[in-house]
Amino acid sequence: MSDDAIVVMCAAASREEAAVIAQALVEGRLAACVQMMPIESWYRWNGAVQHEPEVMLHIKTLRSRFAPLCEAIEALHSYDVPEIVAVPITDASPRYLAWLRDETRP
């Protein structure tokens, strides 16, 4: 339905860090909405398998806001290499997409 609406996924080290990132993105109009969910992650880092609790952020935004959104996340994030992965929203209600566009307008 829309080739410019995306969901960005970003895992944060703690609820506090996730909240700081979420608030900055929404206040800065880089995201229309950010949802936070506790998760467990297994990953390889520095040659060893790690297992840690994290907080997953689902960030609703536009592709045109992706670059400044990445910069903001990297400035606020504690990880050396934060996960910042975008997936397209291929279908959504027209009213939702209109809201998303309005809330991310610079």
C-alpha cells in the first residue's frame, strides 16, 4: 500500500535506555510511535555466544526519516553496534498511514 512507511526494530540493553530512545524519537518527530517489549536475545559477540535480556523497540516511521533516526539511535544507544533494521509496511489502513505521515513531518 505504501512504499515509504517502515517499521524499524532496535534492541536496547534496558527499559531505561529504550525509554530514552523512544521519547527522543517521538519528540523529534523521527517516529510516530515506538513500542517497547521485553525480549531475550542469544547472539555471538567478540567470538562468544551471549544471552541477555533486552528491550525490543518497534519504531513506526517513514523511509525518508531513516537516516536521521539511525543517527539519533546511535547517539543515545549504549551498544557499539546497535541493531537498527527496517522492514517495509506493505499494507496498512489509509487512516493509519495518514497519521504516520502527519506525526513524522519535520
